[in-house]
Amino acid sequence: MDRAVKAVDGRTARADNTRRRIVSSMIALMEEGHLRPTAAAIADRAEVSVRSVFQHFNDLGALFQAAADQTMHRVWSLVRPIPDSGTLDERVTALLNMRWDIYDQIAAIRRAASLIEDQLPMFVEGRTQFRHMLRGVIERVFGGEIAHLDADARRESLDAMVVTCEFEFMEVLRRQMELSRENAMAAQRRAMMALLNQKEC
């Protein structure tokens, strides 16, 4: 009986290891710029057969969802407390440093996800949850700077700051404008500071 249990445990461990290698291989290929990696390319990177890929995942969409889930776990591990004390510049810098650390981790898979978002409801849900979290952080950390605004102006300011910290905004700075991380963050900081130094509306 013990021997049979150990055999099953061994097979389960090998299957889990294979599954992890397949997911990691897909992520690695996307990070190298292959936004739609083929099953053959993934299998080759993971050192398994194409048949093995589809033994573990029903289709490439299911594999991508697993890759997205793993990436979101990495994202949440990078979320760290942003102090609501200190100078405005210190608080803005702390927030933007966190956002750029996350951007660097998820850029490849976000680009790939944009091609098939309609097939990834769980990924979209995770992105929405992250946006809500980000809005809450911004409201807490910079509440004092926008407290003098009326309700509509506060809401609009929060909306604008969330957009300024969104992946798409950062992607324009890095990919389309071809700015370094340092210069992109400087432009982003200037936008945030302008929003936080508004006169009463």
C-alpha cells in the first residue's frame, strides 16, 4: 500500500513539475518578445513533447491563463506599503518606484494579453482588482493634497492619477516614446505633481 501511495505521489510531483516548466517556458518566450508562442516552441523550451503540453492544458488559452495567474502572483508580491507621511516628492517617488517594478515584471504578458483579452475573463478581473487597489492607495497616500477640492474635482483628480499610473500610460512612455525608465518616471512624476498641486476648484 505504501509503495503504491509513493508511486502516485511521485507521478503527481513529476506532473506538477512538468506543468510548472511549461508555464514558465511560455512566460519566458513572451518576455523575449514572442507574444503568441506556438505549442511547439513552448514544448521545445520546456523540453517536453507537444503532446505533453496538451495533456496538461486543454488549449493554448488555458495555458496563457495559467501564465497570467502566475504573473499576477508575482505582481501582488511586489505590492508594498506606500507611506502616507513624508514629503510629497518622497511619497510620489515611492509609489512610482513600485509601479515601475511591477511594470518590468508584467510588461511582456500584458502585451500578449492585449491580443486575446476577450478570452481571459480571469485576467481582466485581476487587472480590475489591481486598479481598485491602486486607486485606494492613491486616495490614502495623497488624500491631504486633494482634500480641499470639491467632490467632483477630487474624483476627477483620482481618476487622472490612476490613469497616470496605469500600464498603458507607462507603455507609451517606454515603448512608443522610447524613454528610459528614469526619464519615463520623471515625466510621470511631473504629471502626478501637477495633479497634486491644483488650486481649489
